[in-house]
Amino acid sequence: MNDSSSQRSVGYLSAVAIGIGGMVGGGIFAVLGLAVELGQGGTPVAFLLAGIVALLTSYSYAKLSVRYPSEGGTVEFLNQAFGSGLITGGLNVLLWLSYVVMLSLYAYAFGSYGATFFPDSMQTVSRHILTSSIIIALTVVNIIGAKIVGKAEEWVVGFKLAILLTFIGVGLWSMRSQPFQPTLGSNSFQLVAAGMIIFVAYEGFELIANTAKDVKAPEKTLPRAYYSAVFFVILLYVLIAFVTVETVSTDKIAHAKDYALAVAAKPFLGNTGFILIAVAALLSTTSAINATLYGASRVSYIIAKDGELPELLEKKIWNRPIEGLLITSTLTLIVANVFDLSSISIMGSAGFLLIFAAVNASNTHLYQKTKSIRLISITGVIVCAVALFTLIWYTLNNYPKDIFILLFMLGFAFAIEAIYRKLTGRYIKKDHEQL
């Protein structure tokens, strides 16, 4: 029998790196152009607003992670708070589908940045080919074993952060002689909407929860790691957005929104900067797809073990949940190739806002056990709900077709759970020790 307390290997810096790596996994490369298109000169404010939602939610994650350390993370928190009901099961399935959407976003970004190395006439076709190829290739890698890629992850995270910090540093230096003339360019409602549509860029800090059982001195380390990671990424995103809108016209960024960060680097880093950002985007999205593929297939496995998805997804081949991986990859191929950037971003943001609202509600319900300040979690629920309402309202008025896509995703998650329960009568398992 292993003594888990003596085997804890994740320290503060490692936990922070997991959170930062999860958030800066590819989202900023994918959604910067969309954010500028919607937020105009106020894009830094949009990123700040989205960051505040993430920061509030990180409080609930920190408290729940300390009280319920589990490989299941979010799945475990919802089950602990609300038991085995249809709502809990539907939310857990929605979490899995939201990871599929995130994978699609990363793959779409990989294809978009990769396509910039091809002639204009071939960019649409090459984007689809590259998008599909990276999903298939990394699925194979995960089936065979992702140890090599996993070992390279720290180097990839370090490289992309170095490139992004260089972008910020050189960008700010090039602006030193320019008068600062801040312009919002969008009304307050649109800024909030812009922040919520690109909220997917902050998805990833919750991955710290999945390593909670391995964190040293969790009561002290986990909260510090969550807050440090989110604060750092808020600052990073706000500065990237600031440099972008101050150095490149918003029209130009919006025109090239699928690979906006590379375009934004060109005025002060030239073609070399464009290529560096594009290469960083390719490496970053590759590592993000690899990590999320493993995580999403693992989530499907854990949900199945809890009785909320078919037993087929519990089976392992070579000690890996292969069926969940293949289903996840197939759905990702469909979403990444059928939907455009705004549709994918809206689906992902809405899914995670709803999940995060539920996690805040979980901590509100369990506040005595988690020793939390209940008002903070209640505020988190309200902020997530307002953010989701704003996103839906803005989408309804500006991207009406995406509302049907969003409703389908939400309905699909709960329909899967309801039909599955009706047909099988399978019950939720409360014992997570075997995970």
C-alpha cells in the first residue's frame, strides 16, 4: 500500500506552470483576432473582464481542490456537491463536450497559422488538411504513448512564454515615443460580450485540480498556485491586447483574425516576428491538443467510471482509455472542420461559463466543509451567470445561427445523460478510490 503523503511531487512552481500552461495553451493565438474584431480599442478591457470571472472561480477551485483532492477534478466537485442527479450527470457530459470544443479551437488555430506558410489560393484547403492531420497524428501519439511529447511540454511552455514576453517587451519599446491615446471603440455591453466570447482563453487553470493529490502542502500551495497562475495570465493577455490594438489597425487585425497575433508582430518585429509567432502558435497548439486529448479522454473515462457514460468508455487498452480517446478525436474532427472560429469560441466559452457557475455553486453548497467565505462563491455564481446571459444575448442579436449550435450542444449533453439513464438504469458510483 502506497503512502500518498510521502509521494507528493508537485510543488508550487510546478502547479503554477500547469495552470499557466493550460491557459496559454493556444487560446490566445486563436481568439485574439476575434477579440479585437468585437472589442476594438477596448480589447484589453475585454480580456480583463474575462480574467476577473476566472479569478473569482479560481477561489472555488482552490477550496474544493484542498478538501476533495482527486484526479477527477471538476467531475468530483460536482458529484460531491449535488450527488447523482440528472443535472450533475448532464454537466459532467457537458464538461467533456466542452473539452472537445477546446480541442477544436486549438486544432483550428494550428491549421490557420500553418496555412500562412502556403499561397493565399491554398490557405482554405491547407487549413482543413492541417487541422485534420494534427488531430489524427496526436491521437496516434496518445494511443502509442505520449511520454516523449510530455517530456517536451515544459520546453514548449517556456518557448511560447518567451516569444509572447518578447512580443510584449519589443512592442512596448517600439511605442515609447508614441503618444498614448486610449480608445475603447465599443460600448460597455459589447466589451463584456467580447470578453465572454473569448473567455475560452482562460480555460485551463482548472487543470491544477487534477493534480491536487500530488501537490505538496496542498492547503498552502493550491490556493497560491491558482491565484498566481490566473493573475499572471490576466496581465499577459491584457498586455498582448494592448500592444496589438496600439500598433496595428483593428480593421487589419479583424481581417486576419484567424492568425492575428502573427500579423500584430509584423510592425515591430518584421517578417521574422511573423514567422516566430506562427511557429510558436504551431508548437503551442500542438502541445495543447496533446494535453487536452489525454485530459478529455481521461474525463470521459472518469465520468464513465462514475456511471454517467456507457461502460464501454471504462475499458482500457494498454492501460489507456482508448475508446474515449477515439470518440473524442472523431467529434473534434467534425467540430474543427464544420464550424468557424466564432462558433467554436462561443460554444467553448458558454460551456465553461456554465461549468464554472456550477463549480462556484458547488463551493457555495459545501462552504462549511471547504472552510470558504460563502459570499465569494455566491458572487462567482452571479458573475458567471451574468457573463453567460450577456454572451447568449449578444450572440442572439449578432450571430443568431450560433444560438442554435449552442442550444444543440447544451441539449445534447443533457439528452445523452437522460436517455442513457432511461435505457440502462445505471447508477452513479460514489467510490473514486479506484481512480
